[in-house]
Amino acid sequence: MSHAGAPGSTIMGRTPTRGAPMPTIEPAKSSSTLADTQVEEHINIRSVLARIRAATTADQMAPHIDKLTRILPAHFAHEADPGGVFDTVVSRDPTAARHIERFLEQHAGFLRDLDALREAVESASDDLIARAESFCARLARHEAEENDVLFDALYVDTGDSD
């Protein structure tokens, strides 16, 4: 990468003036980058959920519950970070705010339910498979709803711009 003022360097097709101060600009995450990251995280979560659903014993399920316990809180935090995907969605479509609020409320419940599911795995609870299936189905539905809101806000042409 060439630096401003270095021979052959250009900024927006122009050679900078020698000695002129160069502004520093933090690269902004584009909405497509945020969306791509979000979709990748959702794919990863769906993959873990499929492994949990395929497990027929607590021993089979345990490593996948452990993985979900590591990735889900980070995923939820990433979505809610200032300037993150939820902020971007609301800035593009203010009507999505009600969905985002609901998603944030659901996140806390999912984390509590995941802790309870982890305890059920550790104790090899009799109703483990049913509880895991219910949790996975609810979380998969939640992630699909987030994808729908994200897609509508970031990719649907509302005709507001030229």
C-alpha cells in the first residue's frame, strides 16, 4: 500500500499535494459486510443446532451445547453492538425498530434457556431430547426472522433513492 505523498500514490485518482495534511478516515463497515457477517454467523449457529438435534444422548449433545454456549453470547453481542447490524438495520428502516427490540428481549431468554439446557445435559435429564428440540426450533425460528428483517432493511429497494 502506498502512502500519501509517496511517489506514485493517489487518492481518488489524484496525486496528493506535497506537504498537504492527509485526513485520516476510519474504514466504515458497509451494510453488506455487516449482513455477510450476520449471515455467516447464522449459518454457523444453524450447523450447531443441527448437530444438537441429531444427538440422541447427553454425551453426544454436550460438545455442541458447549460450542453454542461459546458462540451464541458473542453473536448476540455482535448484533447489538453500537454501529452493528441492528443499528444499521434501524438506520435503513426505522420501522424495523420494533422487531429489533423484540429480538433483543428474546436474546436474554435464549441465553437463560441455553444455561438450563447445559444443566440438563450435565444431569442427563430424562426430558433432554425434547427440551433440546424445543430450544433449537425456537432459536432457528428467531434467526430466520432476523434474516428476514435484515434482508428487508438492507436489500429491498424501497424506491427512496435514485
